[in-house]
Amino acid sequence: MADKIDIAIIGAGVIGLAVAAEIGRDDKDIFILEKNSSFGEETSSRNSEVIHAGIYYPKDTLKAVTCVEGNKLLYEICEKNNIFCQKIGKLIIATCNSEIEKLEELLQYGKENEAFGLSIISEKEIRKIEPKIKAKAALYSPSTGIIDTHELMKYFLQKAGSKGVEILYETEVVGIKKVSLGYEVRIIESGEETTFISERVINCAGLNSDLVAQMLGIDIENCGYTLKYCKGTYFQVYKPHSIKHLIYPVPSKISLGIHVVLDKTSRIRLGPDAEYIEKKINYDVDLSKKTLFYDSVKKFLPFIGEDDLSPDMAGIRPKLQGPKEDFRDFIIRDEKDKGYSGFINLIGIESPGLTASPAIAKYVQKLIE
Ligand SMILES: Cc1cc2nc3c(=O)[nH]c(=O)nc-3n(C[C@H](O)[C@H](O)[C@H](O)COP(=O)(O)OP(=O)(O)OC[C@H]3O[C@@H](n4cnc5c(N)ncnc54)[C@H](O)[C@@H]3O)c2cc1C
């Protein structure tokens, strides 16, 4: 790498890769710096792989806007580039009358966000499309689907490469300093520490994105940038089944609730739950949660027994919202008002980050224009 480059993108998860694919230009020196030995080894490969419709988020927030736009863009990208995705639709189900009121609320949120084709369907209609599910009513979202995230990331990486973006693996950013020509970035590359200058920096460091902002000197505590880790565990179900849609309970304040996730092999996974943990990566699956998972789904999946569940995997949400706190939006901004022009932070990119990825990339492109 030259001593001076145009743009450094920190992190090769789905967000860093989508950004690279969008902003790449042959006449610019753009590098992605990734501490692991391959792309997408963290949150981007530990999620539900659901293309969300944009139902849950307050109107005009970045989460709402980029989710709805990302939903459309992802289906287009997948169709054009032969990436696996399926618009299988989703049911958010109510199992008692008080939950039906919650469905009406969600329908309003979704409509305000212009999420496509939402409707509330009756018990009878649910029985027609999902005979094995027990529910009193459901919010039906036809534009929710599933995607192969790895194929998507591979596509973004190839597109970025075709525009001249280079990726450096085993390259960890350990320091950043504002200098007259941009930012001095200190990296450890295969054990060796070096520095280079980048005119601009885009921080897509996922679970570390608050710490990367702190390296620059931003007071993350005062700015509300400090991330909390919220773990989500999955169990899989070994049982033949006829479920065709994603089945969700009504959401809680911090998560969408333990739901039925289907992948391209039609395997059922249950999850993720939401558990705030200390700020350390720990993907172990706590086997003692099996009964809790079973108890959460047995009222709407009566054909499943506790013995059908076995541990699957876990992911960690990089959350700005702490336990019992109110909604927090994605942070995506050029930090010029803090004296760091050309330094773009993306912090708190939890769900629906995967869905929103191509729209977030377009948003970042506008910030650097
Ligand atoms: C349990 C769970 C379920 C989810 N389900 C969905 C879903 O169904 N649909 C949806 O739309 N979204 C979902 N999400 C959210 C989605 O997975 C994330 O929004 C998205 O993957 C975030 O991507 P990212 O690139 O920001 O982060 P990451 O994938 O974590 O990538 C960040 C990268 O930065 C690198 N990095 C960090 N620090 C440094 C450093 N100092 N130097 C160099 N590299 C560094 C890391 O190694 C990593 O590769 C879910 C998330 C979780 C946890």
C-alpha cells in the first residue's frame, strides 16, 4: 500500500463491503482493512438472514428508511446476480387479544414507513396458509424474505474489486490521528505495526465501531456512541415440517422475539433471544436456555417437542440502546462538526443492517460526494 491513499474502509462485514462496492472508483486508492483472515466472520455471518420489510422502526429514522429501500434493492441485486433469496413472507402472530392490539400498532408503523403490502389476517386465513400454526390473528408481510448472506457479501466484494478497491486481511486498525492531509491510520498487518495516511476514513467496524471512533479522540460516552453487546442465541429444530413463512411473535422493546427462521434448505431455526452481556465476544450457546426457547414457541408451534431442539449458534448485536432504554437509530455521519471532516462513523448497525446494507452504502456515497 502507498503511504497515502484516498479512502480507508475499516471492516469487511456486509456494511464495509456494500460501502466499498458503492463508492469504489478506478481513479481512487480505496482499501478495506479487515482484522480477520476473511470477510464477514463476525455479525454478518451470525444472524437470521432475513430481508426485513421495515415494519418496526419509527417513521423517518435511518433504520426505517434504509430498511425499506434496502429491501427493494436486495431483491433486485439478488435477481440480477443469481444470489439466493426468496420472498417467502412473514407472519407476526397474536396468540391473545392484547397482542392483536399490538398488531394494529405495528401495521400503522409499517404503513407509515411504506413497507409493502401489509395486512392483518384472521385465524381462518392463517389456518389456510399455515395449518400447523396456532394464532388468533397475524400481521402478514409479503415482502419479507430470506437471503444467502455469504453470497451477497461475495458479490459486494467482487463488485468492489472490479472498481479497483483492494482488501487487506489480518490488518487491524489500532490507532487513528487527525493530520493535515487527512488521517494517520496505525495498523498491525500480519504482526507488523505500520502507519499510512488516508484522506478519508469510513468506520464500518461493527462491534468495535465505538472503539474505533474513540481512537480518533471522540468522547464516545458523551456523544452516546458507546455500544452495548446484546447476544442472540439460536436453537435448531430437527423435525420434518410444513412451515412456509417466517413466524414471529409480537416484538419486545429490545428485540423481535424468538421467531421461526427458515433458510434455503427449509431447516427451522428458533431465535434469537436477547441477552445483554459484558463487552466481550462470546458465541457459546448456553444449553440451559433450551427450555426457555421451547416455552416461548410452544404456544404457536404446538407440533414441536422440547427434545426436537438442539443448540445452533449465537450472534452479538452492536446496540446503542441499553436495557430498558428507548429506541436508538443507526449513527451514520461525517464527523465534521467535531472537527473530523472526512471521517464517517457507522455505529450501532444492528438489525436491520443486513437488509439495509445497499441503502446504507448509497447514504454513505452521498456523504462523501
Ligand atoms: C442475532 C442477530 C440477528 C440478526 N438478524 C438480522 C436479520 O435477519 N436481518 C437483518 O437485516 N439484520 C440482521 N441482523 C443485523 C445484521 O447482522 C448486522 O446489522 C450486520 O451484519 C452488521 O454488519 P457490519 O458489517 O456492520 O458488522 P460485522 O459483520 O461485525 O463486520 C465488522 C467487521 O469489522 C472488522 N473490524 C472490527 N474492528 C476492526 C479493526 N480495529 N480493524 C480492522 N477490522 C476491524 C471485524 O473483524 C468485522 O469483520 C442481526 C444481527 C444479529 C446479531
